[in-house]
Amino acid sequence: MSYLNGPRINFYGGISINVDTANNDQYTTDGKPLLDLNDASVCSAQSDDDVIAYLREEVSNSKGQPYFVRGGWNYYGDHQVVLQQAKVSSSGAPGAMNQTGGLQHLPVYLLGGLEPGTGKGPYGGAVMVDIDPTSSVTSQIYAGGFQIGGGDTPALLVQGHAVSHSRLLGLRYSTSRVQPPYLTPGSAWASGTFQLAFRKQDIVSFDDSDPVLAAIINDPRSQGLVVRYSLFECFPGNDSASVRADLKANQNNANPSLGRVIGSVGAWYADELASDPLGRLLPNVKLGGAQGLAWLDESAARLSLDLVSALEGDNIRSNGQANTGPIGPNLDYGNLIISAGERQIASVPSNPGGYYEWGGLYDVALSTEAVALLKAHPIQITSDKNDLQITESRLRISSDARNLYTDPSDTRKAVTVRVHELGGPLLTPVVLQLSTSSPGTLEDGQFLEFPATVQVPAGATEVTIDLEFNAGSGFSLLEFKAVCASDYHMAFRRYPEHDYSALINAGNIAWADVYEHCLRFFYVLFPAMSKRIPLNDEATIQAVAGELLKRIDESYRPTTLYMPLTRALSPGKVALLRAYLNQLNGD
Amino acid sequence: MYNKVTCSQFKLARRLLTLLILPAVALADTTPAPAPPMPVPLSCALPVQAPSPDGSLTAFSDFSWLQFVALNWPAGAQRGVPDCTAAFGSSEKTVWQTYKTTDQLFLPNALDPGPWDAGAVMLFTLEHRAKAPADLPVEESVRQAVGGWLTDQHGNPTYYSISVNRVSYEYVVTNGYYNADIIAAADKVSFPEGALEVKAAWRILVDSDDHSRYHTMTAQVTEYDSEGNNTGRTREAVVGMVGMHVVYRAPGFPQWTWATFEQVDNTDASHGVQPSYFNENCSGPHCTPNVSPLITGAPFTAPNQVTRVTDLDDEVIAVNQDWQARVEGTPFQYYRLISPQWPTDPSDPGNPQGSPFPSTVANTVLESYIQPISSCMDCHSTARVPGNATKSNYSFIFLFAQQPAKAQGESQ
């Protein structure tokens, strides 16, 4: 089972992603980096004010065009992720979706997390964190809940900590055919899909009288619910000139990436991963990286397709701020033609103008013969307009292990990788080939020790691989390849060894040491933090020591409240900061 | 930039324009000409409803000035109530100055401060810094929320006071939240709609100051030695208001609405008056502006150089010009709104902080040293009850909550 063949609630709207961009680079000057992103330290001998001024300097891109400031398009971002006017657009069971009922048009919210221990809050929203800040493939969104409906009695209220990872990353728009209204990052053309999973005990309340909610939550096969959402057309709401003028006037406003979101809520079935649903992988071979999913429901003789991230969009909105109205159309594919075993078995209108109201999902009724063909052969989807070419990856590799933090004291870790063939157990043995590379612009940390190949026998659905860590640190991308499979990767951040025991054991830790080793990096790179707590002010840190002690505790790490949000402090630095804060508290 | 002459000239020009145009209109059309817009009279009534969250900066700036005028209206006989028969600007004792201060709310040993009307309306004793843990030494009392003290160009410290209105006061008293033990155990702090806090900054006026450019009062001010240590003595002094924050729990705004005002001569030399916090001829080791004395090591009595980092928005400037003209002839014409700040998305459960706008708001005498990163709402969103168990709904006043007296035999 998957949300694709269970009851679902679809929604769409806008999204604001307010990531800080200043840590996307180490800013090499005179051959030396200004920052050490792995170490979370400022290498430069410049004053804080000078570093900040440097990050606020106007710069050009490789073509000599004005491109925001050195710290990127959002130096003042605070990492909050907010759904904007996202509303339920349809709900029901596969093949019987409708746009009526009590949920229709209700607002949909991602929530921030409650405080561990006290259960108080939420005091902030969901947050996006890149495990490697220089990478475009290692994004995570942490959330603390989900809600449908407003007011004191929402239709659904879920409160639990969950993290989702960017998947199905690829193009949604042809970079040569459509352009955003002004110079923007490459994300303007891309799409990515995230999935949060909440357990049943996280469901605080729901409207049991709503048949769809009841069907999702009361299903005994369900262990909770998933919130799956695809982001696309994400680019800074303000252009380069506006941002420069804003900073020049010292208004220092954030410039979040504003995008579109299409999502679905469904059951999290017992045999599913938390962060990736079951289903067959559908790459669009003509649009780099674009992918969808399919679920064949044999008993219902129905093929359900998630093509949100597989079909090409027809245009990018021309107003960066206007991300909450109806979503622009897809390329008009006419009818989607589904084939298997070189036989055309079904077709469905592509609905380019209204697909998003149905979650970008298609339910296709099948004949008995078509079911048999789809069980035995990869899915092909073509079109009678605009030449769509989707060909199923026979093998699908996936895992809940997607973005992993490891401490210097960790010596090994076992990761489980799911390998399916045509949506089920392997029909033939498979050899996975493993290698590492750099996830972003920094060099591969090369701290992973792993087998070059892993055999997965026929009949298996997963394999567990033992990884070992050497003494290195930094960032690394572990890639999995196999014949007839789309590549899969896991990203790692291994913290460096920092030993401040001499400082800690000597007692009376000096503010200057704590600031330099633990806080300065964040003071200059993340001014949004200092809008709340000026990190360079000893008296303020003294005044909020108790609160900071909580926020750096490991119990906060899975939450939206962990400090720092970027999770860039090594255990050694956390230990130094904790010792200092305890010292302030008199402990 | 505002100046009195410009405003007067503007009004004169408008009158002349009206005289020139009216006959022409009368000739061209026999229908009665629309009456020229009548100035809206100043109101002693504190506005209740803030503009819509998607309202303009102009709308919120107007709202802020309505608050400023109502709060600075002459006080009546009852605490916190205006004398609407009195002319605006005609009294040193304004409505908000009859609110209860944190001194009157948080009594030693957590004694019940009693009903709102209890006690006489007293002169302030100016000794508290803007935001201070209760257990900080008294010499910390003239420090700003962040960055240390602020010494004016005459070598005198800037003093801060915090006052709360009746709604706020009664919320604290009714719940016993003046007691540090009780507020520390509170499950949730949520001020009712209508709660309001005023944080004000004052400086001692000297003979060379033009007192008519200040809202003044006579206060008992704590005296400090040259090292900034509290001498334990107070003296009576005439002080002038140099800054004022207004924080209001408006209906529909759980993150409150915010506004901050300054006296126009704080840092700006364009009015022909020596600025109170900036000397363009500064010489010596401590002339770099906006750097905390805690960093520079400047002595307590050394004037701190302050400049405005973020210019006022054009919309705010226009609103200021309008209101300064309307309060002309009173000391309040020498005040200007720096900016309002409000949550543009106040009711979104996925966005509890509400997306403050404008992002950066700094008062040069209340946030002198953190202006580039100063944001009322972001800072106050971190406010917590003593012990940190829960947030305190954007209010820092519980930092002043007092421990109850120990019972006899209880260890000290």
C-alpha cells in the first residue's frame, strides 16, 4: 500500500523558504578561505564588521551581470518554511476523488515543533536545513506537525517531530525555453519532493466525521499519515536591484525563495519508509532528473500516478511575489498514453490547466490484461502532444537514510537500502555499486569506508550495508548505482574532532574563547539569529544561558528548535558552549 | 527630513493654492465646490483596532501616531485615564505616565501590588535599564537591552522606564505573576487584548538644552559615580523624553503591534541644535559611532557617539510631517516616529512569529549598538518567564518578578 492507492487529501498553494544563503560559500580571498564551513569558524583576521561588510558587497555572476550580494540572495534569511495560502483542493479515494466535502478549501499548515520535555509551543515554523550548505541536493525540511483547518478546532491537528528530505530532484522547466522574470538561482527551474511521516500517536485531534480523514487515520494497516509535497518554481521574491537597494538603506529585509507547492496527505502504511513512499519510479527521459511514481493496484485494476515532478511546466510566473494564485499550466501533453510490454494499455487526459487541483495525481482504470502487462513490464508513458517520454526505472533504490550526521566518535554505521524491481521484490540478483563524491562545492571529505559493490539476491527487497568512518571530517555523498536503476545517494556530514577539554577543565571559561570558537561564525553568517539573540553580546548570552542550554541539547536535535538550526556545531564545540553556559548558570 | 519651517511653508502654500483655485472652480461650475478637507482633530482616545495586517506602512504609521497622541494626552484624575478637556501638550503628566511602572508592579518580596487605583500617582524613580534580569547588580540599571549604557553629550546617563496599562497590570496581578515562583510555573502566558506597555528613555536636561523641545518631567534620578557604580543616592532632575516604545496587544495580533518614537535632536544635527548623542567634532579615542562602551572601554562619563543606521522610510517621513504639523505648538512636534512594526501574517499557525515588517527597526537611544540587526518582534519573541519554562508572550517585564519572602525557619 501507498498513499497512491489509499484515501488522500490534495492541496496546493504557495511556499516561502527563507534560507540564509551566506553559508553557501567559503569565500576564497587571496587564495585563502574566509570561512571554514566544516569547522564552523571564521578564518579571516578581519573584524566582524569587516566580514559582514564583505558579505554585503554587491557582486556579479560569471557573465558579469549584477547578482545580489556576496552573501547571496538572502543574507538575512532565518530558514523558516511557511506554506502560503495552501488549501485543500480535492479529496477522496483513488478513482473517486472529488472537490466537495468538509475539507475542501480548508487551509493547510506545516507546523513548527513543540519543545521537548515541556510540550510548549510551537514558537516558530518548519525549517529548511542543507546538510551540506554548498550543495543543491542535500536539503531537509524539519517540521513539528501539520494542520488542516484553522481556529481552535481544526479538522486535523498533528504534533510530532519529523524530517523530510529532498527527493525526485530534477528539472520542471526547460532552461532554454522558459525564464524567470529576473536573474535567479537554478532552483527556479527545478522541482523537489519531500515527505513527512507522523505516527498515529502524533495525531492530536481530527474530525472523525470526515470520511476521508477517518479512512486515512482509522485504517488498521496505517501507522500514521504522510504529508507529501512537491516544491517548484522557487526563486527569490525580490530581484537583485531590490535586494541591493534594501541593504544599501540598511533595511536588511529577508528575501525568501517563494515557490509553489502541490501536496497530498495519505496513510503511512506499515511496510513503508517514513520519508519515501512505495511505488515504481518514472523518470522523464527528456527533462533532466524529472521523475514520478506509480502504484499498480492489482485488485482494483487501477494504476495511480504521481506526475507532479515528472511533467514539464509551461511557464514560470513573471511576478516573483505572486506565488499564491492558481498555478500555471503544464505543457499540454494532450492525452497521456500508458504502455507496457510495447502494448498501449490505457490513456488519460493530461489536464494541463487543472492537474494541480488533483495533487498532480492520475488514477487510470485498467483491464485485466493491462494489469498483467504492468506486473511484468516497465511502464512507458508517452503523449499525443509535445512528445512526453517517461520510461520506468526497472529498479528503484531508496532508503530513509538520506542525510546523516555523524560524530567524530562514531566508527561505523549500518544503513538499510531498499531495492525494488517493478515495485516488488527483486526478480533477479542485483549488484549495487558504491562510490563517493562531493555533495557540493567542497571537496569530498573521504571519511567513508564502504564496500565497492554489494550483492542483493533475487527475492530480496532490501539490504543492510555496514559503513565505517575514518578520521576525516566534512561532507560526502555516497552514491548507489545499478544496471536499470536510477541513481540514489546519501549525504553525510561528519563533524570534525574539536577538543576543548583543556579550556573546560581549567574552569572559568573566557567569553572571548567561547565567542571565537562557538558563536562568531554564526554571528557574521546568520544575522537573523542575532536579531533574536545578539550572539556577540556577552551580557545577552549570559541572560539567555538557560534557554540556550536547552536548545543545544541533543533532545532538540530532531526538532525545528535546535540551535544552531544549521546543525553546524561539532560535538566538541557544543561541549565548550555547554560548559560556558553551565558556568554562567553556576552549575 | 522634517523641519518646522518646511511644514509651515507647506501649509501656507496649500492655503494659497486653495485661494487661487477656488474662484476658477466657481467660474467653471455652478455646483458647490467640495469643502476643503478639515483636519482631523487630535483625539485623546487610544485607538483599539489596528489596521489590517496587510495594511500599508502609512496606515500603521498613522495608527502609531494616534497611540502616541492618546498616550501623551494630559492625564485626568483617574490613573490611566485622559483629561479630554485639556489641550494636548498642556501638561507634564500624561496618560501613560500614570500607568504603573515595573517598580510599582513588582514589589519587593513579591507583595501584592494591589488594585490598579491603589496608591498615588508618583514621580518616577529613574533607575532601571530597559530589560534586566532582576538579580543583576544595581549598577546595571542604566544599561540598554543590549550593549551597555548610553551617555549623552553632557556626560549624563540615559535612563529607562517601563510602564504598563491597566489591562496589562491586572493580568499580571490577577494571576499573581508578580511573584517569580508563580510566573515561573505558569503553563501559558497570554496577555489579553488591550494590554499595552511603554518603554521610555530619558536624559537629564541641562541649562543649555531647549526644554521646549522635550516632553519633560521632574524625576528622582539615581546617581552614578564615574565608574558607573550606583552611589545609592538619588536627586531630583528635570528629564526630557528621548525615546518611546509603544507595544500594544491589538485585537487579532497575538504578536502585538509595535512602534517607536524619538526626539528629533537625538542624533540629527540638521535642526540647528547640537544633537544629544552625537558630536560631529568628536575627538579622542571613543568617536566611532554605535559601538558599545563595553567593547570600546569608554568610561561611563564619556559621551557615546550614536548615529542613525537605517534611514526612515519615505512613507513614515510623510506621516511624521503630517502629525508634527498637527501637534505644532507642543513639545511633541519635536518627536518623530521611527517606524511601526507589525506581524503581516499574524494568524498563521505555521508562522507563529508572524513575519514582522519592517524587518529592521531601531531606536537610537534604546538599541544604540545593535541597529543593523534590531527588530522589536524578533527580540521580544525570545522573552521567557524566569526559569525559562515557557515564553512570556513577547513581554520582558517578568524579568522584574520578585521572589516571595522566605517563611521563618526556611533556609535563606
